[in-house]
Amino acid sequence: ALVFILAFSWLSLPREMGKAKGKAKFKQLLSKNREVNVLSAARFFLFGARDIWFVVGAPVFLSVTLGWSFTKVGSFLALWTIAYGVIQSIAPALIGRFTGGRAPQGRAAQLLAFLLAAVMAGAALGLSAGASPTLVVVAGLGLFGVVFALNSSVHSYLILAYSEGDEVAMNVGFYYMANAGGRLAGTLLSGLMFQQAGLPGCLWASVAFALTTGALSLLLPHRESTLSLKEMKAEGGSD
């Protein structure tokens, strides 16, 4: 099926489609828009906050410490990812309940980032206090997924709201480059923190990254948006 789609696209699409008129230098990839740069930095730490526990810490903890089978661990992470996608798909409707039908601005990103840090801190404290590890992981990381999906959706809307005209593609590319960088940092730190301090260490590192996301989001503008939630659905993408 993919070979058929490739052949059809190759034969039917214009040859010049997608080709840049000129080759951009690396320094040109950095946005001249302060809001885009701040949001990209916040995005770096937001996705680092997730992958610090998601990539190594949680699956190894579930397998080694709780004795979950390979299938059970994989199923849990798969269901978490699917639920994350579902929440992100209905994010405009959920956010609209708190914004009176208007698209979110910087304040929404701030509140959600600090709420994310609070959720992870609660999970870390729960493990340290001797609460049921299974309950902490399933409930805590489930709640993390809901808040994280809303936060990520707000970011994806804001990057387009902050971009202008022909700079949209370059700004979005820079923004997702920061996204990938955060995931790389989170992946590396996940293994390192788990070796040094176990899952609680991963969770506290996630708290630090989420707090950094919130601190950077304080630099985003608070002006009211004139856009509706329908426009947010059209403009705000997923990950």
C-alpha cells in the first residue's frame, strides 16, 4: 500500500512542490520572534519532563520492581499513549470550559506547566511515603498524561498563533526541533536518573523540568485572544 501511495505521489505531484527557493543557513533557523523562541524553550523542557520517566524509568520499574510481565508493561504504556491522544483530540473542548470559548494564551501554558509539576511531585512524595507503588504509577502517571496532553495542545496552538506569514514553516520547524531535543535529553536523563535514584529520582527530575517549563512560560504574553476554539482546532496540531 505504501509503495502504491509513493508511486502515485511521485507521478502526480508537481516537481517543484516543497522545494525551498533558497538554502537557509543554520543561524536563520533561529526565530527572530521572541515569543517563538520562548515557547520553543518551554517545549524543550515540557517533553523532557515526560520522557525522563516514560522512556526508561517507568517501564523498568514496572518490570523489575513490581514484577509486571513484558505484555503487561507494554499494554500499559500503549494504553497511556492512546489515552494521551484522545485527550489531546478533545483538548479544545476541555480548554473552552475554562476560557469561555476563547483560544488559550500564555497564561494557560503557565498554569498547566505548574500543575504538571505538582502532579509529579505528588507521585514522587507518594512513593517516598510508602504508598502503593502500583496505585501511584497508574493513577499518578495517568493524571500526568491528561495535564500533559492539554499543555502540549496549548503549545501546538500557540506556535502558530505567534508565527507570521511566510515564517510559519521555519518557526514550526524550529519549534519541533526543540521538541526533539527535549525528548533526547529526557531519554538520556531517564536512564541516568533511574540508575542513580530509581523511579523517584526520575519523577523529581520531571518536576524540575516541568517547573522550568512553567518559569519560561511566564515570559509568554497574556493578551486576550480574539480567536475561537474552532480556530484552535484548525490551527493547533498534535505531536
